[in-house]
Amino acid sequence: MDLRWLGGFALVTETRRIHVPAGDAVLRFEGVVDGIIPASAIITGLPGGTIEKNRDARLLSPAALIDGTLGREVTLRRTDPKTGKVSEERATIVAGPAQGVVLRTESGIETLGCSALGESPRYDGVPEGLSAKPVLSVLTHSPHATDATVSLSYLASGFDWSASYVANVAPGGGSLDLFAWLTLANSNAQAFPDANVQAVAGRIERQNIREIAARAAKLELHCYPLGTTTSDLPVIEPYSRAPKMAEAYDIVVTGARRFAAMAPLAPAPPPPPPPPPPEDLGDLKLYRVPETVDVSANGQKQVALLVQHRVAFEKVYRAHLYSWAAVNGAAASAVLRMRNEEKSGLGIPLPAGTTTLYQPRGDTKLLLGLGTMGDTAKGEKARLTAGISRQILVDQTVQGRDRHVSVTNANAYPIKIEIAIGTAGEQAYADASTPLERIDGIQTWNLTLPANGSAKLDYRLPR
């Protein structure tokens, strides 16, 4: 998964122990996920409930510091690159941060970074409203002061997960061990240590929701880009330390938390014990990771999804012919077909994912095939790709509306093969002695070829 283009999301649940003062108060939940959807936030445990929610998107950055300090005094530190001498003086920021930063000093109007000296501003404090972490603020009213355990749940973008199946064919053939990894991805800047992880498989109803991006703009300095050093400057009134509003609100910064969500991709450890079976979640399936995991920021992590031993399979070969195309010596694909039933060693919902198939040979395991598998419910068939076989070749000739198909088996043993013809819903007329079965809506020729044997099929397209 590409962390830059994750299409999924997570439901994050945090539990925090906080102090709620009496009366009106603003609770600031610092460190929520960058991709939080504020409208989805649900907060329980507050004595007075929730009156208002706000996503405070202004993050601490050099540009945000300049923007929040317009009209205020800062300490300007200069360093002479030749002597290393450091000097300081007070300066007022009168313009910025777009297109550079303009200062008023005792010497007059200057532009930051244009004096040929090493310059940097020093601030007396962080401007109000800026935070080093994303913040969700909540307005509440409590009839009395109390300590409360508060649960915060919200949807957040920048998450996704996928399933990766690894199958090992038993030495004697006929069965395989199926193991699946659950790969979690988090493209947010927040980490979730010791998280309880659950993954939902299936397709839910979704609509695009506009994200509120955190504003942490870069600071770009330009020296006198237009006119003179004093032209076109906006007039900024000096900042006055006016008294704050009546102490109607208390700012309460919350404390410790626990998470329920998704982290670094490490070398695969030995397969852990089997996780619990999936649970029903409406028409979807929910998979629980049995142990807590650390979900890192901007990272991926793999945990066990399922382990199934001695899964019975049938090896078949498959080919697909299009009625309009002539084919000469097309190789068939080898497929291991499993029935998703308990008597076959499965019987659990299988989420869509990638597949890797290994075959033992001596003391090593050889790769047979890489492929994909769709969502497979109980009772359905599941398939694992086992490579391409040049031992099984298929030909098709085209003559008007008539088609002539031949297939050969160069193996020293009989094989089963399925040849799909046309597309879903398309009709072809074969000889009555060779009926075509519809599989997934496509007419299919099923046959068993003897060792070093061959077979032919003639069919005609409708007018």
C-alpha cells in the first residue's frame, strides 16, 4: 500500500481521564488524528454532554508563529558569519508570512533574512490558538466540578488494511496450510501505542467527505520582491494586551489515553497462534487482532489474520477463449481450487487479498504463483494461482460463425481443465454430446484429459 494514497479510514476510540470544572468549559483533546472528520466525533462520559465541537486546524510552524505574532514584539538575534558575534534587539513584526517577513527595528523597516547576517526571531511565547498537535475542542457545561472518564470516538482518513495469503502445499500434495497476514497502514503523523485493532471486511456505504487539512504552512523569505523596501506594506496596528473575555471558559488539557484503531513493516516473524474467527457485523465481517499492537506514524505493520491447516484442494487447469479471436498454442493456468467449507478445512469468510503459493522440494520451498483472491463467503469456491503450464496448450480457429477448439496434455498423468468461452451472457451452440456449463455466467467446457491426450470442441455463434 502506498501511504500517499490510502483510500480507507479508521474508527478511532480513545479513553482519557480528565478533570471537568464547574460551569462552562472548553476541553481540548490534543493529539487527535490529522485526518479526523469532526462531524463524526462522539464523546461520552461528560456530565453536561457536548454543546459544540471544533477542529482546531492551526498547527505550530514557523509561518504560523509569524502570522500569530503580527503587530507584536519579538527578539531579533543576529550572528556575524565572520566573527561569530551575536547581537540581539527588539523588533516588531509588521508584515508576513506570505512573500517574506517585514520587521520594524530602531534602525527602520527591514526584511528578515536580507541583512547578510544570520537572523532568527525569538518569541516570548506561543500565540494563542496554535498547537503542536491537531486538536479537537469541545464546549461543555458541568453542574459541578468532577473527575470523569471520557471516551472519544471519531472517523479519520489516512488508514487502510489489506489481506495477504501465504499457502504451503503439503509434501504429499492434496492439502495445504493457509496463513494470512493483515497489513495495517497509517499515513497520519500520530502513533497509537498498545492499540486494540479490529478490521472490517466488505463494502460499506460511503460518500466522499471533504477533509479539513491541518494548516502548517512553510515559511518562505523573499528580499524586497516588489518596489522599494517600504512600498505596498499593509498597516498593522500595534498589538495591545487587552484583557481576555470574562473567565467563562476554563481550558482543560486532557491526559493519558488508550486507542482502538491501526503501523513499521518488519521481517515476517514465525506464524503466531491462530486469531479468533471473524464475527458478523451486519452483512460485513469483523476480524479482531488478539493482542495489542503498536501502530506507528506513517508506517505499516503486519499481524496474523487467520491460520488454517490441512485445507483440501483440487488442482485444475483453466483457459479463457474469446469467440472473436483465433488462438494458437495458448498455455493454460494451473489453479488450486478449494471449497470454503469446514469439511474441507476452511469454512470461514475470506476477505479479498493477494496470494502467494509455495511448493516444497527437498529442504526448500519454491514459489509456484502470485495472484489475487476476491471476497469469498462460506460455501463458495476459492482459487489460488499456481503458475502457467506449457504442458497444456489450447488452440482456436475461426471460420465464419464456426469455431474449432483443440486442447492437448503433454503430462504423463491425466488432468482436469476448464475452458471458458466468450463473456458473461454470451451464447454459443456446441454439439449435444459436448454440453457447455455456465460458471459465473460464462459458458465453460469441462473435461478430463488423459495422459498425453487431446480433445476437440466445435461450436457455432448465433446469427
